[in-house]
Amino acid sequence: MLFGNDRDELRRMYAQAWRLHQAGQPMSALEAQIAAVVAEHPEYQAAVGNADNKNYTPEEGETNPYLHMGLHLAIREQVSTNRPYGITDIHQTLSHKHGDPHAAEHVMLECLAESLWDAQQSNQMPDEMAYLEKLKRI
């Protein structure tokens, strides 16, 4: 697992990457990726800057900024490795259709979140083919 299971550690990593970015300091490749996603989400920058420990729940009607940005990072990793096979082409098509890669990711992350939810509910690995089919139907 990329970050581990510690929520607070994950949030500190986001905060550290964002602080380094704002200060113009050198960053690791992962920190640069995180900072790029945070930069694209000004609505989450205050939460990230504080490395908040808030519980974001659907019942409260709030989006979990760390989950949202983590899905962006996951999609970017999938696209860079073309895994599942074919996702890079889908991303390119959606980027063209929606005007830019970030907009395409916003559409794609709905499918990714649904696929992860389905896998969690069935206690199985995510079904890559079903995920790709969802993306193709966008």
C-alpha cells in the first residue's frame, strides 16, 4: 500500500508536500504528485495545510478531501502504467471530451470509487474489466 493504513500519517504527508510546494522547496516525486493534486483543489488547501483530523462522512454531506485527492493520484498512477490495460486511451479520450485531464479524472474517479466500493462489499479484489467497462460507458 502506498501510504499505509494510518490516516493521520497520510494527512501529514499531504500537509508536508503542500508546505514544501508553497515554500518552493525540493520534493520527492511522490510529494510533487501530491502537491500537484492539492494545487488543483483550492477548496481543500486549508484542510490539507492544517493536516486536520476531521472525520468526513457522507452523513454530514461532506466530501472527504483526502479520499478525493487520493483517487486522483490513483487514476494518474493507472494512466502512467496503463493498468488496467486500456485506461490510458480512455483517459486521453475523456480528456479531449471534457477539455482537460483533470476534468477527465473527475469523471473517472466516480467509476473508480464505485469499483472499490463494490470490491469492498464483496470482499474481493476490484474487477478491472468491470471498471474499464464503466469507464467506456462515460
